[in-house]
Amino acid sequence: MANFHVISGASEHPVHPVIRKIGPADLKEALAKGWDDFRTFPTQVIFICLIYPIMGFVLGRMAVGYAVLPLLFPLMAGFALVGPLAAVGLYELSRRREAGLETKWYHVFDVLKSPSIGAIAALGILLMIIFIAWLYTAQGIYESLFGDKAPDSITQFASDVLHTSAGWKLILLGNAAGFLFALVTLIVSAVSFPLLLDKDVGAAVAVETSVRAALKNPVTMALWGIIVAALLVIGSFPFFIGLAIVMPVLGHATWHLYRRVVER
């Protein structure tokens, strides 16, 4: 019965939320409100999100130290795949502020008290599976072009990628594969996590609602994906430090985007 609740939610007859048609102006407003949330309680948000640049730096050093340098870029790109799960606590802060409730940094842990925590965890596992599949795909593409021998140095790796035909194939195939993984993640998670925080609808309805939102607003949601990717790239430099600002702003903005897309 518990497993059924995770999938279908609390209601015996699941209600499918109404999807609005949105445009670029809605994205602009969502980002503005996300920035406003960030400015309202920046200290606790930065405190929470310091884990992202630290984790990125550790992963980067691990990649270099264990001679898996070709996976450094896929690891960086992986932030876009697991970001929706990592930002659930930020959605909760924006939800509380919007409702006029007391909002402190520790309220991110109120997510654990949510009736939808099982469904949130299930979708989180799905995103982690997508992330791991992306890493295996990236490694497979590299090994198909360069073999299983790791580069001897960063300089050699950069030269192989930028100055050989195999390197250009790696760039094209890697970016094409990364685009597909990012597209699936965007479609599945665009509004699903905020919806689960807002209503106990179950994982199935949350994903279905997110898919309908993408289908009804293909151009706008594609633009949102480009904005997210561009900001994550900017935030990755230097040494992922910028993610301490980019991640919380995007997290808060995603909550407000959900409010623009889904009827209350």
C-alpha cells in the first residue's frame, strides 16, 4: 500500500493539475523572484549551497588524481541532471516565504516531513540513475574513440580533444548525448519536484504533469533549459565557486516557474 501511495498519491482518484501556457516573460519573472528570494535570506542559502562547489572541487580533483580526466566535463555537466533533486530544500524555502510562514535555513529539512517524501525520493533515484547512465555513456564514447588508456596529462588531453579528428567527434557525440540526457531530465523534473512539495499527488502524476507542461510550452521550456545550462556553465568557474549563487537562484526560480505553469 505504501508503494502504491508513492506512485499514485493520497487520493484514490488522482487529480491532474491544469497547465498554463507561458512565455519568456514568465521565465523572466520567475528568475526575478528567485533572485529576490536569494537576497531575502542569502546567508542560510549560501551556507546550504556551499556543498555544491566543494563537491565539484572534490570530484574534479578525484578525476585528475585517478586518471579519469575525460570524465571531468561529464561530472560538471551532471549538475544539471541532479540539480532538481538537490534544490528541493530551496523550493521549500520559497514555498514557506510565499505562504507568509517563518523561514529559516533549517526549514529546508521540513522536506523530510512532507507527505510526498516517498515520491520525492523515488524521483531522486530516477535522476541518479540518469546521471550514472550519462557517466557510463560519456566514458563509452571516449573509449570508443581513444581506447581505454587514460591521457598522461591535462595538456595531452586538451591537445587530443582540440587538435584531432577523434577529439572533434568526441565533442560532437558527447554534446549530442548530453543534450538528450538533459532533455529527458528537463521534461521529467521541470515541475515535478515543486508539485510534490505543494501537493501529495504521487510520482506518476508529478512526472505526467511535468511532461504535459513541456509539451504545452515546448519553446518556453526549451529556453528555460538553455538558461539553466548557461548559468550552470558560468557558475562552474572558477572551481565551481559560482554555483554557490547560481544553484540557489535557479532553485528558487524553479519554484516560481512552477507557480506560473501549474494552476493552483
